[in-house]
Amino acid sequence: DVPRFPYETVRATATGVNRSLRRGVQMLGGGTLVGTRFFRRLAERGMTRTRGSFAIGVGVEDPVFERRQYGSDAAELKRWTPILQRFHTVSVRGPRSAELLSDVGLNVAVSGDPALLLPRPDVATEEGLIGLNLGFGDDDLWGQDPATVALEMSRAVTQLSSAGHQFVGILMNRADERWTRLALSAVHAD
């Protein structure tokens, strides 16, 4: 839990969390982290505060993707090379991420999304029920148009509904509600 925001840094210092981080390891995993300046700075800070670093199933930002927020310049991925070389393990989500890191001199394994390793939840499934969450975090995505993505999802939901499927909206955070509701707008859903 490397502090990401200024108030978290202050709290971590005041509560002693920074000292406990030095006894731990840094685990880097998730969507498009590698290749962004914001997460590079966190990874660098984490390396100075832990006993080792591992990157498992990370996504790599494609340099041709133009971000509106948190944008990085064309040389950002090269700045990650010396950092990732110090990690004990580096694996990525897919072949494009592996190719991008290969272009900057790193050979890594493709492991996929680490969430796929989680055990199946102990819940009863209901045939034909589909849970849907649609969220974009910072709304910075290919095409820069979350409304179009939500409308296309709505079309898919409508088609699946006509085949007998039912839906439930799942909110990971309040910001997802707008897009999840739009995707489910043509069908009855909780």
C-alpha cells in the first residue's frame, strides 16, 4: 500500500505505515500501469521502501494511445527499463505488452490478468443472470468516448436480453453508476 496521494503520504508517515512498508515487498499488478509517469514514480518510491519488487500481470501503455489525463511522453516506457530490471519478476497481461517491453530491451513472460487466479466465489449461480459493471476510471480510453462504449454495451445487453438473459448492475464505485445505468437502460435490471 504505497501512498499515492499527498494526504495518504502524510497519514502513512504519521501512523508509521512507511516504516512497516520497509519490511514488506512491492507487488505491482493491474491494468495500464507500466509506461505511465504517475505509476513509475510510485514504483520507484516503492522500491526504496521495500525488500523486493514483483510485477505480475501488468498492462503496458501503448505509446500510440493518446491520453487526455496522466499523459506521458514518447520516452516514458524507456524510463521504466532500469526500474523493471530491478524487479525479481515481471510478467504482463498479453502479447502486445510483452512486445512493447521487448522494444525497450526487456524480455518478459505473458501471464494474463492475475484476477484470473482468484478462487471462484462461494455463491450459488443463477443460469442466465449476467452481472454488468461498466466504468472507466478517468474516462481516458481508446476513442475517448465512454458514451459510445456504453451505448454499444446497451445494444449487446438488449440482444442478450432478447435471448432470455437477465441482468444486474454491479457498481465498483459511484463513478461507474452513470455508465452502468446507460448500458442497462433498455432492459429491466437491478
